[in-house]
Amino acid sequence: MNKIHKILIANRGEIAIRIHRTASRMGIPTVAVYSKQDLDSAHIMQCDHTVLLQGESIAETYLNIDQLIDIAKRHGCNAIHPGYGFLAENPSFPMACQKHDIIFIGPSPEIIHLMGNKIEANKRIKELGIPTNESFIGTVDEIIEKKDTLPYPVLVKAAAGGGGKGMQIVQFSEDLPEVLESTSRLAEKYFKDSTVYVEHFFPLARHIEVQVLGDHHGNAIHLWERECSLQRRYQKIIEEAPSPTLNNTQRREVTDMAVKITSEIGYTNAGTIEFLMDPHGNFYFLEMNTRIQVEHAVTEMITGIDIVEQQINIAEGKPIAFKQNQIRLKGHAVEARIYAEDTSNGFMPAPGRITYIEFPSDPEIRIETSYEQPGEVHTSFDPMIAKIIAHGDDRTEAIQSVDQAINTLHIMGINTNVGFLRLLLNHADFRSNTIHTRFVENQFKSYRQSKSIIENIRNRAICCAAVLFSKMDQQPKTFLQKMGIKPVLFKTYIMNSNELFELAGSQQGDKYKFKLRGKTYSFTDYYQNGHHLTGVINNSSFHIVLRPISTNEVEFLSRHHQFHLTHIKSPDDLTGWSIAINKHGNKHNLKAPVTGHVSKIMVVPGQVVEEGQELAYINSLSLNTPVKSTSRQLVQEIHIQPGDFVKENDVIFTYKD
């Protein structure tokens, strides 16, 4: 094969930056592509050259093979790296590359086709004598015919699927037909293949995956394993390497199986083979991802091997430069994924605009992101904002490093899972490694701190805002007041989420005291450094991140909770606010649970709906979220149509009074 002299990166965001970083170190220039939604993305600034993709939708941009090939040819790229997602596992993409004499940095189209279809992949793996999970294959009607004979619970999956899309657990036979039909429809929409299948579901399984490399000279090796058992909605949250679950015998068994698969199917480039491990320590082949994985960084940190560099070398035809016995495990690595999601609402996607973002400053922490400044998390793309990765001499040190790093990560403007990640990282079951793939779902249907804790955090933030606005107040003070000899008494009003808070305050020098809803808050040692505010309230230190919006508005972030606080001079100024409160709180309005595009409406005006009935679906970040009725009502007005873009809390249905 030819030497690669310029790479088109057919992807976006953090993985595009990751690929460019290695290519640049190897002396290979890169061309990045971007859509109109990606104007805020850092990959545009970091790659050597950038090209705007023509079109509006993903199908017209990142999934447009002809346009990507044309860009590569026009800009002199003799290689394309697909990253992950989009076209990375579409065999038509490497076929098009072959047709135009462009090197595809990944496996052959034949291998992508074989391993991309879960049914065909399972057949091939069985032929190799490797255990696979018991599956039940056929048309939807054929599976329904034998629904009463299946070993429940079962998992319904799309044959051409990935990323957890369409996967649903079915506990009882009578529920299977509806799930099969819905999964089939979703599979047709996302993968252009409506084929589905059913497999036995292990409630307490572990997710173990092995990173493999194969070259064009018949060499196949592994880079040890990762554990990805902490998941929500079948998508990973926290990954680590090596697996803390496996003993040396199990580690040898699963890595040997992965290398055997890689070698026997003639796999070339980097790939990941995923296994389920049951409570008895038995491994079952799950699937093979024929691309680089999101969580590849933890493997790089424990092996010291740059996987993107290996991908490029293998694509150039070079043999793997090291032997299996040369790859040593070095310590432990943990990765946490930062998502834009509402953890208090079933981990639903929460796209929107990031108004402020600040990452950990520790140089030992690896950060993968494309959000280096305020920007939009779009409904069209995955909700992942960043990955925070740490390495330690052992698992405890790695976990603590990630936890400390996340505690210094500050994101405002949208909901994130940062607080929930810290809960998981410090959870006794995670620390003792007594978890499984259903741990999050079983323990946390959703996550919200107790009302009293949130109220305490909010009250402290309100007191801080009162001090901030007081210091901004330019009213003249007497000399004695300025010296702190005579206390200053005042009242101030702060609005938060359409709720008015009255504070009776006193100031003496740099000491403040507030009476807020029957509680007293003493404030001392106030210190502001840029966006950071510290001090002591009731003898307890605090740290708040702030973003001034105007002279009477500020956005606060305290212990991963956000507050938009407005200084009100007098309750007499609240006429407009009162109208907003009455309208927003109308119990006859039903509001959108997420931001996204309306994909389906199932009711009409004049229809009586029951509590919990699904009225519509909103597609947000590739996930269809149902809009459910909160009570038995008569639908009077529908304010949306299929295809409309709505924001969270927009009124979309009105019930009859």
C-alpha cells in the first residue's frame, strides 16, 4: 500500500481532534469537514484545513459518501479516517474509497459487512467454537409465533444496529409483539434494515470488551480488555481498563478468544470485540465494533500505545511493530463521559447552549472534547460533551483522580450528568466493584438530590447573589458605614425560577447577615477571582462559579446545580413576572419534556386522554422521548405539528378547562 500523505477526517468534534493530534505528530496534514451546526466546534480551528459540508441534515452532510469522496479528491487526500459513528461501519464507504484509490483507515468492506450484521456475525463466531448468547432469529411474524417458548427475559435488538438504539428488554410474552414491531420500525429508520432478533437477557451481566489489532501480514494481537458495565439506556457512562472483575485465568481466556476471532476472520486495523460475562464467569460473544471506540483512551493509558497511530500504520500496509508479550499492563485508567442530559428525568437528552465551560487544569488529566468555549449541543448529534480520563498506579488512585477532576469541571447553560457521575464514582458498590450492566437502571430510575439539600444550596447561592448585587450598588454611604463601624440594614429581593425571595440583610464592613425564609445566614471572607467566588457561610466554606449576565442578572453554579438569579429592586416591579408565573404554572398546559423535533402526534383535538397515555414523540439526540398525559383530560388545542422544533417547557398541548 501507499504511504499516507494527507487524511480527510470524515467526522466531527472530539474524535476529529483526536485523530488530528496523532496525524500531526506523525507529520501528516489533515482536512476536517463540518456542517453549519458545527461552527462552534473546536475541531474546525485545530485541524490543518477545513471544508464546509453542503446540506442541512446529517444525511446530506456527514452521511453523504459522494460529497466526502469529492472533498478528499479536491483537497489531495489519499486517505480517509471515519472516526466512530456516522459512516465508520458502513461498508459502502470503504467500497467507495477503493473505487477512487483512497485508503480507508479501517477494515475491509467485507469484514465490516460481516461483523456489522449481528445475525451473520453470531453465525460466524459459532463456527469458530466461541460461545454466543442464545438468540432467536426470524421475521417478526416468525418470532411472534414462538413467543411463548422463549426464555424470558429477552432482549430485542436491531440486526444492523449499534449504540444501544432500539434495544428493549421484554419480561413477558404478551409484550413481545409490540416491542418487535417498534424496534423493527426504528431499525428501518436508523439503519435502513428492519431486521430484528431476540436473545436471552442476563440481568446481572458484566460488559467486557477486548481491544484488538490486525495487520495485512497475518498478525493479530490484543491490547488487553476494558470493563464498561456502568451504562444507562444501553450506553456507557464510565469505562475502565483493565477490568477489575477478571482474574488472570479469565483475562487470558477472553483475550485469547478475541485474538482468535480477529485472526480467523482476517481482520485488519483496530477493532473491539465485546463480550457478556454472566455471574458464573462465562463469556458470550456480543458483537464486534469495526472501528475505534469512544473509550479507546483508557487502553492507551495502560499500554502506552497510540491506537490511532496503529490504525494509520496498518492502513499503510506496515506490520504491527510489537509482539504480544511486549504489551504490558501499566496501572489503571478510568474514563467518565460527560453528557448533556437531565438525570432527574430518566437521563433524557438535554440539548441547548453551553453558556460557560471550564475544564480541569491538572495536566495529568486527559480531556477529549470539542467544546472549548460556549457553544450549542445540537439535537442532531450525540449528547456527549466530553470525556475525562485519568491514570493511576491502581484503581483507587485512578477513580479518585477522575472524581477530583470532575469536581473542577464547570458547565453552565444546560443540564449535565456531572453530579451523577460523582455519585457513581463514590458509590460503595462501584468502589467495591459489585456492579453489573443494569446497576444504574436498578438503583437510579432517575437521579435528583433531596429537596432539602437543593434548597440549602439554592439559599446559599441567593445569599451570595445578594452580596454581589450589594457590592455593585453604587448608592452613597456615610464614612462610618464604609468603615464598618455602623451596620447597614437593608432589604433585597432575588428572583429564581419565577419564585421571589425576600432577604432582610445587614452589612458591617465585609460581614453580611441575611434572614431568608426563617433561617439566618452569616457571610464572611467573601473573595471573587474572575468567575469564581469563595467565602464562608455559617462557618462552612463554599465555592460558586458565576457568569454575570447584566447588572441585575447572574448565573450561578454551585455543587453542580445551576441558578439564574435576578435582582429585583422592589416587589412593585413584578407585574410582568406575575403574568409569567400564572401562565407557566397553568395546570391545563402540557409542556415539552425535552428540546428536539416533533416526530409523531397520536391524538387530535377533542380527544379524551388518560393519565400516562402517550400523546406525541419528540426526537432529541437520536432518542424518541414520549410526551405523556399527566391526568385524564380532554385535549383542546395542539400547538405542534410533526417536524416542528420545540424547546423544553414549551407549551405543546392545552387541555379543556
